Amino acid sequence: MEELDPKAMGSRRFVGKVAVVGGAGQGIGRATARRLAAEGAAVVVADQVEATAQRVVQEIHDRDERAVAFVGDLRDREVCAALMQQAIDSFGRLDCLACIAGGNLWTRYYHLMTPEQIEASILKNLWPTMWMTHAAIPIMLAQKSGSIVNIATHAVVNSGHLPYATAKGGVISLTLSLSKEVAKDGIRVNCVAPAHSRSDDPDDRLTPSLYGVDVPGEDDESAEDQGEESAEVGEMRRRITVPMGRRGTMIEQAAAIVFLLSEDASYITGQILPVNGGATYPF
């Protein structure tokens, strides 16, 4: 049977811990949920798509670990409050929160984006983290303990996806400010900034249509006119800018997130950790 995460190497740092992973149905979120479960955590697998959430729960159950699914739109404050309550109702506490829901929807120049695309990108990439942390903090304050990891991006100063970069800049600010507010209460808040990584799983996908905005089709302007970057140009740029000379994996991103959530990072808070193959990070 396939291991949940071969990099866990038998480590059980999260036995007795309860973790919520927002955006856990695919990509980095899925890898993070699997890694937490492999190390003994009871995991609430939250996603907007029921099929992907249930897939991850089944993968965890197949390894005799604990998990429940939560399906909802994490852009909504009340949904995020219900998510944290699910952790309490199912497992009795909340120790770890990984705010991973989000992702870039379009690569095109700002002035060529429609208002609907701009709004969809901001809604998808800022509000889930805002509302998840807002709902989790009172629970962690009552426990006098907890660990939160948010997800930013290496692309916060790049062109071609300004609304996405702006929202992720907000996530960085949230991380830095919130970490100072709650440090004295035993709660740590950090952020991972992934870059140059991709999933090889064909079932992992971005679905802008879920957010009420269609993906540009064949009848739209050409990639060059839209300010988009061809796959070949993008790959060439990565080879130049990434010293390790390769893309990262979802498992490698999850390893960094889970480290920051763990007690191995007990004296680390308010930090932005780039996971980018050695590329220069702007902060």
C-alpha cells in the first residue's frame, strides 16, 4: 500500500494533535493533510469539492489514521467558523491550522483583466486565510496553545498576476501582525512561500469556474496579447532563476508546512519561509 508521505520516515510528531487543513483536496493541501496524518494527527480535510475532500479522507483511512471531511466555501466567514467547530465536534480540540486554500487563476497583465477576474482572485486568495485564522484564534487562545501556517507565494513582486500577488501580500501582512498579537499566548503563526512547484497528479486542478468566472477559452486573445507566458518560456526562466534546476514537489512544500506546525519549530513565529529551490526571495 502506498505510504501517505515517504518523507515522514516513521516520525510521529503529531500523535494526540488535531489539525485543520483548508484547501486539502489537491496539491499542497492534499500533501499536507497526508503528511500530518502520517505523523499521527487527526485531520479535518476541508475543501470546496466534496469528491476531492473524500478522496483524501479515504487515503488517510486506508492507512488506519483519523480524518473527517468538511465541504464548504472557505471565502465565507460562517463556513470557516463551522469548519473550526467541526474539529472540536469530531476530535475535541484544535492544535494546528494550515491555511492553504487559494491559487493563481490567471496570468495576464493587470489592465487586461476584467473586474470579475480581479475580484475572484482577491476573494479566493485572501478571505479564506482571513476567516480561517479569525475562527481558529479564539479556540487556540482558550487552549493557550496552537500553531498556524499560512501560504503566500514567491510571486508577490512579479508581473502577470497582480491581484493574486496583492492578496498574498495581504496574507504575509496577516501572518506578521497576528504572530505578534498571540505570541504571548502560546500560539505561533508562520507562512510558507512556495515557488516553482507542481503536482504530477492529473486529478489536481484549479477550477476558476467554481468562483463564478469562466476560464478564458480558445476564442480569447492570444497568449502574447494577454501578457501570458508560454510553457517553453516559463520553463527556460525557471532554469535560469532556480539554482537547484528543477521544480519542487507537493511533498516538499508539505514538509516545510508541517515542520512549522510541529514542536520542532517551537521558537519560530512571525516568519516567511521560502521553499523555492534557492531562488532569490524578495523579503
